[in-house]
Amino acid sequence: MGEIVLVVIGILIALQVNNLNEQRKANDFEVKILKEIRTNLQTDLNEIREDLELMVDINKACSDVKRHILILDEPTDSLSVSSAILRVTPHFNPINSGYNLLQSRGVGIIKNDSLRNSISYQYDILYPYYKTYEDERGRFHALHSETQLLEYFSMNYDINNPSAYYGFYFDISKEDYQKLKKDSKFIKLLNAIAFENGTIQSRGKRVENSILELIDKITVELQQK
């Protein structure tokens, strides 16, 4: 009888040790995933901030081109650069490697319910939601902005040109510029570009804030591990 009891106790101890080992492995893997997601989010944060800076340039370019057309009688180098900025369409491409790894193992590995829900919201809802607005701006640019810009301007690229915008600048002849000044539709286009850009910009700031909040939540969680 004593031998049976010892065997049962041994089995129970072995099971407990195995459970502890499995729990430790699960905890280690959770930490690994959270660290990778945080690293991904930090890269995303840098990219969305770069995009937001570009959107500031686009807003300014819309105002500069409109003022130039309404006030000046001849094209200038400033117009060449500002008009080239109007064709810029920043594109946010988030890094999903950490979240993909989490999905492959099951999101339930994140024990903190609030944190798990925040991560799922970021990748399954907020990022796709933001992309729909970027896609809409892309369609608007292809159908309207690009065609009207190329109707008057010639696109140029020279990375060594110090006055160009990332190497891009547009040329316009004096004759085409006079036609442009009389084209009331172009002013409407500038207003539409500014509107589209402002819409994306406000949602981009929301993405930025959400990334910052999620990084903070993950950092707090890791500190408790």
C-alpha cells in the first residue's frame, strides 16, 4: 500500500513539475511576443510620424500653389517644388510580424484581457480602417489630381537639385501657366487635395496616439513579468 502511495505521489509531483515547466514556457513566449509587437509598434510610430510630416508639407503646398496662381503672373521655382508636392501620397505600411506570430499561437496566450483586446483592436480594426482612407485618397489622386497636374506640369526628378522636394519638381511653361490661372477647376482641385489630405491627417494622428498608448500598455505589462 505504501508503495502505491509513493508511486501516486511521484506521478503527482511529476505532473506538477511538467505543468510548471509548460507555464514557464508559455510565460516566456508571451514575453517574446509582447517584445516583438512593441518593436513593431515603435517602427510603425516612426513611419506614421514621417507620413504626418509629409501631410503638413502637402497642406502648405496647397496654400502656396493657390496663392501663387492668384497673385503672381509668372511661374517660379517655388511653384515648381510646391506643385510637385501635390502628387505625394504618403502610405502607411505597418509591421505585423509580432501580431502574426501571436495569431499563429492563439491570442489567448496574452493573459491580460485589456491588453489582448487593445492589440487585437490595433491590428484588426484600426490599421485596416486607416488603410481604407488611404486607398480612397489613392483613387482620388489617380482619377483627379494626377491627370490635372500633368495637364499643365512636366514631371522632373533630380536628386542633386537642392531646391527639389526629395528630388522631385514640376516645370510649367509661361503659356501653360496663363492657362492654369484661368482654370477655375484647378483651384477646386487644390481645395479637394487639401480636404483629402486633412481627412487622412486627422486619422493618422489617431493612429499615432493609439500606437503610443499600446506601447505604454505593453511596457507596463512587461515590467510586471
